[in-house]
Amino acid sequence: MVTPYDVDPRRLIERAAARLKEEYESVKPPAWSAFTKSGSGRQRAPRQKNFWYLRCASLLRKLYVDGSKGVNRLRTAYGSRKKHGVRRKHASKAGGSILRKGLQQLEKAGLVRKGKEGGRMLTSKGRAFLDSVAKEVEGGRK
């Protein structure tokens, strides 16, 4: 059986984003997402048209691989280096709103649920979704 561990993460996320867009109406970008930076360390808003779906698919994969995670841990994982002109760069966390709203939409779709000890984790439906996407990606490779 093919799992998300066995396939190229980039191809898995791209395919999962396409399927999220097609199959789940509860996962859709908010109106403000086109103008918002993804964190304080970023200089511009994301330029990809399907950024929201890619981020949601990436969240699903991260929860599959790492297990239960809260918004604060995800902010650290998606953070970047903030540039200060000629001075040194420093780490900065990603914005929490994009991650929180994405997780809430995935929760509404039934792919993610809140954990007992805090954080969010995949449901069996979420695991099955990513397993089927991994199978598609692996099948298309041959």
C-alpha cells in the first residue's frame, strides 16, 4: 500500500490541493486571503492563485507525518527568516490566522479534529483522503 511517506511531498501536496478544491466546498479561501501576507517575515502576499488550497493540503500532510499539532507549533514550522536590510536576519513565526482558518475549514470538512490534549489531528477520513491521493500520485508516476 502506498502512503504519503512513499511519494514526493511536492507532487502529493499539489494533487491534494486540486482534490480539495474539487471535492470539498467547505475549504475555500476567505476574501481577505488574497491581500494578506502569510507571516510578519514575508514582504509580500502569496502570488500563487491556489495558495489557500496548497496551504490546506500542506497542513494535512504535516498532520499525517508529525501527528497532533497546535496552531503555535504550525506557526513555527511555517515561519521564515525576517530580513532587516543590512542587519542580520532573525526567525519569525508565520501568521496564525491563515493556519487557524485553514484548520477550521478542514475540521468542517471532516478531515481534521481537535485532539484531547490540545492541537489538531487527522481523522480516519483525512488519513484515507491522503492515502488515496498518494496512490494517485504513485500511479501517475509509472
